[in-house]
Amino acid sequence: MTIRRRIALAAGSALAALLAACSTPATRVVLLPQADGRPSAVVVRAQGGEQTLDKPYQRATAPVGATGAPVVDAADPAQVRKDNATLFDLMPPGPQRYTVYFDAGGTVLTEASQRTVQEMLAAAAARPGADIVVTGHTDTVGTGAQNDQLSRRRAEELRQLLIQRGFPGQRIEAAGRGERDLAVPTADEVDEPRNRRVTIEVR
């Protein structure tokens, strides 16, 4: 007699299920690490309670029909990948990130950054259905309100540039963060070229 179990692999909030042979029917959830190393967690609920997985490769097991909270232990990473090779092969690639820089006080890209835009567009074109998030940033020269406006202009200018070069506008999101999230922390009114940037995420 063949009995099936369900294994759910969780990467951040994404869950994927598959079936395998087991002596006891159960639901199992394994938390996978984020590609960029950021922490993640998932709550596993059963009839008798719940458990939170917040460390990579933690596993929660809830036998079908059993009472009580799921049982948590540690799964072997190599075995998880071996047992679920097809699922891992189907996972989409992680986002690609780029940063472009601007001349002081305006929305003109540096020469090197214009080449980065071309590389980014080629990467986006290679991903079917890709979308792009552009986020503008400034240095600390000027008021907070002025820098909010400037960062939004930089993001929108780059969005328009990508549209002009053929990327669908409905798949580009633009936002400005002003002088928040400085790449290089500085005091106020400091001209720092590395903070005058737009970050681009292709996903």
C-alpha cells in the first residue's frame, strides 16, 4: 500500500508542495534560506497548534489526524535538495541588482552608469516577463524636501530612459527615497557622489 506525504518547501513567503512515499502521512514544511541572506520566517499551523520556523532548513512535521503543535527539527540541506531536485530546478532566478550614479544636483547619468543601464536592459530582456523597480537616492546637500523631489525625478528619468529603449513601461516601478538609506553615511550638506544614485532591481 502506498501512502503519500506532502512536503512544503518555504522560501520567504513562497510555498511549493510535492508528494513522496512515507510510512506515516504527514505535512512537512522546510524553511529555505533567502538567496540574499536576509532572515525570513513562516508559521506552520495544525489542528492542535502552530510553530514558527525562522532558521534556514528548520522543518515542521504535522502528522495527519494527530493533535498538538507540529514537531520542529532540522532538515539536512543536501538531502532536501537531493529529494526535491525537480522543485529546485523549477525555482525562478533571484533578482539582479544594479546601481547607477548621477552628476551633482541633477538627473544626468555618469558615463560609466550609461553602460550599466545597457547591461541591465540586456539582463531584463533575457528574463521572460521581467519587471524592474528603480529607486532614486541623493546625497545630503539640500533640504530633505528638495532631495525627495530630486530622487523621484532621478527614478522617473531612468524609467523614461528604459521605456525609450524598448522596455514596457507598465513593468517598471519608480520611487524616490531622498537622502534616506545613504550608501555612504555622511553628515548633512556633504557632497558624496556614491549617494547620488538609483538602485535598479530586475526580477
